[in-house]
Amino acid sequence: MRSTILMMSAMGLALIVSGSPAAADEVEDLERMALSLQKEAAELFEKGREDEAHCLERESEALLVKIRQLQSTKQEKSARSDGDPEKKSDVGDPESQYWKKRLQILRAARGRAEAGNATEQELDEIREQISQTERKLDHPSEPPQARQKIPPQLRAQAEKLEHAARRLQHVRVAAENLKAAEMHDMA
């Protein structure tokens, strides 16, 4: 029994230490190994060997953590390989994740309001919130990686360019709003 425990723990540690990317079958193998370690720990608890059982449980938890890490890195790689540059930069950005979730909630609320015969004022408020959220998604307040990549001597010039880009976007939005209000001659 002890040789089995030592063998399983050695295999678990070897897998944890190895930093190679895992394929789907490797993740499944790790899951099976963690499950077998948990079963052995339960058997040891029943037999009264609590110290050995705790050791196996810790190894099982370490394997589960490794599985989660491998799965998250795999998901990040697949998100980066989509080809959409905006998705690549938003993978770890909590601000954009918040605004995307908020946008989904607002769109669902708009659908419920339209189906529930809400007043036109309520619908307008929801639409305005949706447009504001979309603008925030297009231009986050502070891109996390962009500020770090710009050298300090070029930062002032970059800020001027960002300001000009924001003004141009505002002009575009204003033109769209004028067209939506059927004021094509002013747009």
C-alpha cells in the first residue's frame, strides 16, 4: 500500500513540476489520478491512517490546481488564436469583461422592456445606457498594456494622438445621431 502511495505521489509531483502544455488526454489523466488519490485517501481515513490520508489529499488538491491552470492557459491560447485583435487584448482585462457583462445585461433588459410594453421613456433610458456602455467598450478609460509599452519620451505625443482619436470618434457619433434624427443636411 505504501509503495502504491509513494508511486502515485511521485507521479503526481512529476506532473506538477513539468511545465509543458497539456493536451486533452493529459488533463483527463491528471483528473483520473486526482480521483484515485482521493479514493485512496478515503480508504486510509477509514483505516485510521489520517496522516497519510492528509498527504494524499494535499497531492490531489495540487493536481486539481494544476488541471485548472492547464485548462485556463489552454483557453487563453484558444482565445488568442481567434484572430480578433480586440479579443486578444481583452483576455485578462477585468474592466472590459465588466463592460461586456454589463452590455449583455442591458440588452436583455431592453428585450424584456420591449416585450413587457414598457414606456418609451424607459426604453430610451435603456438604449442610452447601452450606447454609453458600447462606447466604453470601444474606448476603455486606460488600456492596461498600452501605457506600459509607450516610452516616457513619447508619452506626450501618444496622449495627443489619443485625444485626437477620441475627438474624431465623438464627431462620428454625433454624425450618426444627426442621421438617426433625420437631419442629414447637418450631418
